Amino acid sequence: HLGDQGPAEVFSVSLSNGQEWRLYFSAPVALRWDGKGAAAAAEFSGIFRAALVPPDASKKHAGRNAAMLDAHAETYATSGEVRVVTDRARDPDAGTVEFRWRVSYLRSSIERVEREPALLQLALPHHVDALVADDTVGFLEPDVLAYRGGLKGSCRGVLGAAWRVREELSKISFSAPRPVLDGSKVDALRAQLKSDVARPAGETADDAAWIAYDDWFGNAYWNGKEAARLAGLALVAEALGDAESAAAAVAQMRAILELWLTGENGDPLVYDSTYGGLCTRRGLYDHDADFGNGWYNDHHFHYGYLLYAAAVAVKNDAGFAAEHRAALFALLYDVANPGGAGATRDDAGFDRAAFPRARHKDFYAGHSWASGIFFMG
């Protein structure tokens, strides 16, 4: 409706696209509406909240969604923290992601049952499946406030300022979960393995190193993929009992990896003090170079390949870890810094505070984002 409304603390707004909204203010305010929107009739200082009212999916409880929003509008989150907890001794198969929000209150006279009602938020399907049921959280009925969460599915209303989400831990290891049982395939696999180990880098460690200096291939993405390819082939060779191919693959892989870990490759990694991370030198001067590495695009892919290869190198030679410990932890902390309270220097003397915590990880969405600081709108 056009014209003046209020003063009030709650407004119901119907838009021409069919959407219904609830507006909440921490003190009474008068709104002046015109064809472009609304403005306060006088200066307002306080808290303003807006909530989309989803259609009643059941068609049986008119006004129930708006009433639920009203009942919990008083409480809002001001900040939060995420903790990742693992205790292999107590639960070797899972870890817990803990979400804790600090809340504040409108201190309004909005009608409600409780003076300080529980924090109302929305959980995605993967939260609902894994939320630990205890006395700190409560679920709304599935058809109450049934918002769509985009590609992730329908949201579920959750009451409570602390969530504990149980996440199954990966059981992945160096070896395949199933051995090659068909003996007739072993000879063919060994022949293909030898061919794959021999190309494209070559049969010797010296032949492999060219990729670390090439103008096109000499970036963390292509080098990482090649090192990871050779590392994977080394594990296949071990499973097939082909010690010669395993040694050849490891030698080539190490020839590439060691150039990156010592900064002797053609496009070395350098520390960026602006965002606290490792970037290729070319990437810092050209955001289009090296697949956007200088703007932190795909770091968890690029460096993940190198770290996987390093794990295979350490599996075959524990001294590799000691020799390159600082460089390996720098790669790790760039993409997977655990953060946490207390001392930030590890036993390699490396300062975790030089890198942000979990750079790419979106703990609420449950996955990482690849685009770095590129705008993806």
C-alpha cells in the first residue's frame, strides 16, 4: 500500500511478484511508501530485520509461517565461530563441526511467548542429516518455513544457537580398497603401466624435470597434475609388484616436486603478504597467468596435487618429509590451515598465523569454493 504506515515494529509487505515479507524494527517507526519503495518518515536508529515469508506448502495453516517468524524475530545472531573436533580414540570414524553463534535481542514489544526466544536459523539438507540431536537444538516441522536452498535442496528451520554436525571421516588409504582379482588382467595392466610411466615426461628423472621450466606447462596446475599422475602410477606399480616401474615413477615425481619445494622451478612460489598465501611469481604480476594462481583461484587443487605427490614420496622415504618440512607445511597451511587457539608456530618453526584459517572452506555450505578473489557474479 502506498502512503504512510505506522508507527509500528512489524510490517507485512506484499510485492507485485507475489512475495510476502515481514519487516521488524527494534522500536516503533513510521514508513512512507511510494512506487519505488519505503523510507522512514523520521530518522531511525536501531535494528532492522527483514524476512521472506515462504508460501504455506501444506495450504492448511494460513499465517503459520509469518507467525513463526514473528515469534523468533526478537533474537538475531551478531557473530559466530566454527570448531572442528576430532577424537580418534573416542570416535575413529567421525569428527564434529561445531557452530556457535553469539546472539542479541531487539528489545522490542513484538508479541511473542518468550521474552528471549531461541535463535531461528535455516539448515541445509546435509546439516539436517548429520545434526547431533541434543537439548541445544530443536527442529521445526518440515512444512514450516520450507525455504528452498537453491541447488542444495529444501531448508529446515532449526532453533538454537549451537549446532553439532557429525561428519564421517574418509577411510581412504594409499592402496585400493580391492585388489586385482582377475589374474588375466595383470599382464595387460603391467604393460599399460610401463607405457604410462614412460610418457610424457620420459623414463629418467632428468627427462621429467623439463616440465618445471616450460613456459606453458611450468605452472603449479600442470606440474601438480603430472606429479600426482606419477605418484598414482607408483602406487599402482607397488600393487602390481612392479618395483622397477614404481621406482621410475617416484624418481620422476620427485624430480618435479623437489624443484617446487626448493624454489628452483621456472615459476617459483613466493609469499604474498597481502592475503597471506603462496602464489606463483608470474601469478602475482598477472592475474590471468597460471590459471589465476596469483588471485588464489584453485589453490586447493593446484597444491593438493603437489601434497598428494609429497605424501607418496614420504611413504617411500621418510627423510623426504624432514628435508622439505617447512615448504610442505607452507603448501598445506595455504589451503588447509587448521587455525585454533594457542601457539601458532609448529614444530617446524613455521607460523600458522601467516596464513588464514581454512582459506577456501565454506563450513556452512559443507564444501570449498575455488574462485579465490575473482568476482564470480
